[in-house]
Amino acid sequence: MTLTSQSARRYEEKLLEQKRLLEQATLTAVEQGRETTADDTQDIADQAVLSYQKELLFSQGTTGHQQLTLVRQALNRVQDGSYGECVQCGAEIGAKRLEALPWTPRCIDCQEKIENGEIEDPVRAA
């Protein structure tokens, strides 16, 4: 599946939209985190809820940041012409996989090997 310039452009548009959404979600999470402050008059249950909310916002922010990094890397691959190729083995990434996860850097086989611990994820190893 060699990407045509038209399909590469379509994926690039999807990636740019995802980037915009993630950046907005990250800003919203940061703003909500700043608004969530402890009040000395809160009881222990309120403080526990507040702590949970902050942890949830932090977790969402971390996940969003990781996905945003993947989206930016995918946009770079679109620009350099390597989009659609697995960064691990160089094989073509399936069209269905790209449709579902346009920011994915790996083919399904390499992703499964990473998840099964057969190969190390270079991103997490760094």
C-alpha cells in the first residue's frame, strides 16, 4: 500500500485535526487543574475527592501528551515521506490500522511484539 499524495494529504488533515483537539484538551486539563485548589474548610472526604480529581486530570494530561507526541511524529513522517512505514521493521502499516490510528508508528506485528515483551519499545526505553 504505497500512499498516494491524495491519501497522504487526507491522513495529514486527520492528524492536524487530532493535534488541534489534543492541544485544546491539554489546555483545558491544565486550566481545570489550576482551578482545583484545596480549601482549608474542606472535610477529609472533600479533600479525597479533590485529590482524585487532580490525579485524574494529571493522568489525562499525561495520556494526551503522549498521544500528541505520536501525532507530531506522524506529521513529521508525512513531511519526510516515510508515513505509513513501520518505524520498527520498515514494513508498510495496514490501511485499516492507519484509518483507526493515523498516528501509529508501527505495524500491527511489531506492536504486538512490544505488547508481548518480545521486543523492547524504544520510546519507553529512552
